[in-house]
Amino acid sequence: MKTIKTFPRKIRETPNTFITLADGCKLAARIWMPVDADKKPVPAILEYLPYRKRDGTHVRDALTHPYLAGHGYACVRVDMRGNGDSDGLMQDEYTQQELDDAVEVIAWLASQPWCSGNVGMMGISWGGFNGLQVAALQPPALKAVVTLCSTDDRYSDDIHYKGGCLLNENLGWSATMFAYSSRPPDPALVGETWRDLWMQRLENEPLLAIPWLEHPHRDAYWKHGSVCEDIGAIQAAVLAVGGWNDAYTNAVPRLVGSLKAQARGIIGPWAHKYPHFAVPEPRIGFLQEMLRWWDQWLKDIDTGVKSDPAYRTYIMEPGKPGASVAQIEGRWVSDRNWPADIHALQRLYLNTNGLGGVKGMPDKRIIHSPQTTGADAGEYCIIWLGPEFPGDQRRDDSGSVTFDSAPLARDIDIVGATQVQLKLSSDKPVANIAVRLNAVWPDGAVSRLSYGVLNLCHRDSHEHPEPLEPGKAYTVRMQLDDVAVKVRKGQRLRISISTSYWPLIWPAPEAPTLSLHLGTSFVDLPLRKIRSEEKPPQFAPPEAAPPVKQQEVRAPSNRRELTIDQKTGEQTLSIVDDFGASTIVEHGLTYGAVGRETYRIRPDDPLSARQECHWTEERARGDWKVRTETWSAMTASKTHWHVTGRLEAYEGDTLVFSRDWDRKIRRKLI
């Protein structure tokens, strides 16, 4: 990544200013803009997050916002209500209060003398979500959005539920926000009121896993903020960006295909990061791409984005499977439609002798997986960039029913979502199924290409699930995650099916046995046809503003260990992400954090499942030292979830606040 130190327009930074809302709440903002913006007003670009501009996103903000400001924009990074250095309290994600505050901030920006009156919103993850949600409210000044690693459907495609199955990321992300939201504001900005603000936050801190578990189906709680409910409400131009190694890629083709406003999509090989500094590489000149978008829609400069293809997609050529991946070979392609302008579906039947292009003789296969199946699934959302990628799938395949094709006679490009139709029956009223599309290397190594999970009670509806009738045969349809991947000549395709996928999803209350009907069950693969003389889309090399100056206090590290108790068979996955500690030179704040997760389960007992999270967050400057410790844990009986939590806050070594949570929540067909 090339560092750019000089820009077309000189910039000035306001490290902190407060935007006072109509109810008196003050939101903390950091602003970069051209020094002459008062005389030559510029459009504003808002990034609106709960992740703390002072330290949480300080490093990435320094790479991005000054660059855009130097090209003629006012970049405004705002801490949401109840977070960072802002007033107020945060109750949940994507609340109406959060969105209404953003609309008010946009109106404030448009009214400033240095603003031209046009505003854009940008953001990744949370900021990608609320950019779409705010656009659906149609604030007059908001003309364009750049949304990364986000979704249009909060129930089906977020970190809570997938295919009606409970993701363990539900508690994992709750624990992360538990730690993040318990941090105090910076006394250097808010003054002596910092402690009162901190105590108010601690006393009102939510343990978000509880309300999320209270809504296991796609009800009004999840429909709020799901822009797919009324996609036509979005009138701003939308650039949707994702990565094949991120959890949110499915939303990009849905958004681009359904938005009535101008929309374009870019999907690279990346995990959950901005593409100018993402991994796996290759990176792209994403800031230049954003400038093209902003110049077109906020400055009315013809930059050619209207002529860009609807989809610019990176077709990956995966190397051997491994939990850490730095770079993925491949090529960029362009398409007007999804899955592709020129594509064909290849139907492969699940037969007694493997995957075949012709329907085989009727037969049945029993699926009853050990609860430990899924140990090599990797993280649901790859974000901290430790050893989080899917590993070799051979161990998980040993607990699955598998169907292999013959070795491929030629290379194929799978681009889009694989469709699966299975005829099966269950001996239990509640059952989960995990389906993986794998590639088998000639030496036996197995790479996961895509996957999907489904709570079979949700076979017809996420809103109105129904229990299975034991012994009754059902025809079930499901879709695997979108992907763009090249499978090489000589490799075999494999469909692997299991009844468990721990620790990615929580197991069913009783271990089910499924009977899969062969000869009638099949998968449809979306194959992109090879085109002669295809010209790939071109991206500039990545650029960024100079990085922030920091002094390392403690080096970061990460550890991921899987152990098995040889007596009981209990499998324990322990993850420790030590993010280290650093001092930001410009204002002297030292920040550090450690996140820990533990997953336990026995192969023969779904009720042995246990998930634990423990976070440490530290802040210091001179004699001022604060720390929070947060713990979360979850177990389940056949009828209830059991969630516990504890929050401790320290000044120096003195405990100044503590609180405990202990809740049981009824399981409802999950």
C-alpha cells in the first residue's frame, strides 16, 4: 500500500467537536476537511459507529479520512450515542434512536457553511448496515452510500441466525459489544464528567445476547433495519462491497440486483476489512474507487461509474487448505447480471456411488454426526485475522456423509450460489443440517468452497417455523453461500452433509438421525462459462494517507488450540486474541485489549455444549488508569437457554463497579 503525503487540497483536522442534537445529547465528532472549505464548500462524508474514534478506529481512520478530505471532502467520523466520547446510552444495535440521530447529524452537516449541501455515508459492518438503513429513511441531503461487509436482511444474514440455526457468533458478538460499550469516555475531551458518564453506561449496560435469543424467528424485531423489507425506499446511489472470506458477501448480489437506485458491486477475496488494507491479498485502490463514486454522486462529475459493470468479481484459485491465508491467486471478471451474464447450471445427483449427472437408483443414507463435527469450519466472520480460515475438511468429513464426483476433466468456475434439494426424514422434531461444497485435491486434502446450514423446522419459513414429524419424508431446498472460485482439472467436487456444525452453530436439543433419500436429492452448481478475449476490470494500486504514529507497549498475539479429553471425548476450542497495547502519540492515550473464547462439547451429547467469553479492556494516560473485565457464558437444556454475564470496572486496581446477569430463555424450535 502506497502512502500519500500530499493531496490536491491541504487539509485541517478537528480532533473533536460536539454535535448537539434536538434532545440535548451531544455526539462526539472528528472532522477532516480542506483548509479552504469555508470559501469553497465541499460535500460531507459521514462514518457513524459505536467503535470509538479516539482509539477503536483511530488507526484505520488515519489511513482513510485524510485521503478523501485531501481530494475535496469533509470527512466526519461520529461516535454513536452512548459510545466513545458521546453522551447518552446505547440500548441495542440499529435502534430507531440510532437512525434518527444519524438523520439529524446529516441535516447538521448539510447546513454547515463548509458543506455544499450534499452528504454521503460510508462504513464497514455496523457502519455499512446503518448507511443502508439511514438511506431508506431518505434524508434529503444523503445522495450516495458506500456500504461494505453489511446486509439487507438482519435475520437471515447477520451474526445471530443463519438458516434459522443459532450462530455461536450471537454470544460472541454480544460479548464483544459488552466489552466495547463498557469503556469510558476520554477525560481529555469530556473533562471531569467522564466518570459520571462512565457510571451511567455501566449501570445501563445491556447483555445483548438476551434480547437476541428472545427473538429466534424472523419477527418484527429483525424486520426493523432489514432494508429488504422495502428496498425501493433507498434512493441514494449504493456501492456495495464484500469479500469472499467475509460473512456478509451474499448481500452484495442481492442489493445490486434489487435496488431501484444506481447500484454497483465489488467482491474480492478479502475478509472483514476495507479493501485497501484487507487480507487476503490482492488489495485494490479502494480509496480511488470511492473517490470515483463520491465525485459522481456528490459533485456531479462524470467519472464513468455509470458505465461500470454491475459486478466486478474476483474468481479465486484457492491453495491448499489452511487456517491462515495471506494471499489468494485468481482473476477479476465483470458481469452485468448475477450469477453471470453467461452461465449454466450443472445438476449433480447424490447417488450411492457419489455425485453424478444422471439420477441413480433409489437408496437411503443415514446421517448421525458426532457433535464435534465442524471443528475445522473456521470463524463465521473472519475479523481479527488470526488462524480463522477453514482448515482441511477431512476431519469434518469423517463425521459427515460425503458424495464425490469423478475427477474434473477441465477447470471450472463456480460463480454464484449453489442450490441444494434434499429429500429426507428425521427421527426428532428439531434437527439442523450443514451442507458443504468441497474440493478434494489429488493427495486427499479437502478445501471448503462454500457451505450452508438450515434448521429443518425453518424449511418453509423463518417467520413461522414448524416442527418435523418424525419419520415423515420432506423435500427441503436450501442455498449455499455465494462464491466465485475456480476448481482445477483433476480435483473432485464433494458434497458433505452433517447434522452438527460446532462451534459455528448451536446444536439441536436432541441429536437427530436423518435418512437421506438418494437418487432424488441433488445440487445445482452455477458455472460461469469461459469467455474468449475477456478483459478484466482494472483497479489502481492501493493508496492511503500516512499511518498514525504509535508506540507499542505490548506486542499483539493470537492463539487457537483444539484439545480432546481422551476419557470423555470432550473437545475444547480455546481462542485468545491479544490485541496488544499501544500509545497514540498525538494525544497520549494508551489502549489495550484481550479477547478470549472457549467452546466445549462432547461428541455424544448436544446438551454438553458450553460457550464462554472473557474480555479485558484497558485505557491509561499518566496517572489515569481504567480497566473493564467482562464475562459471558451460555449453556442449554432441551427447553431453555441459560445465559450468564458479569461486568467489573476498575480505577487502577480498585473495583468501582460490578454487576451480574443470569437469565433463562425458552428455546423455540431451535
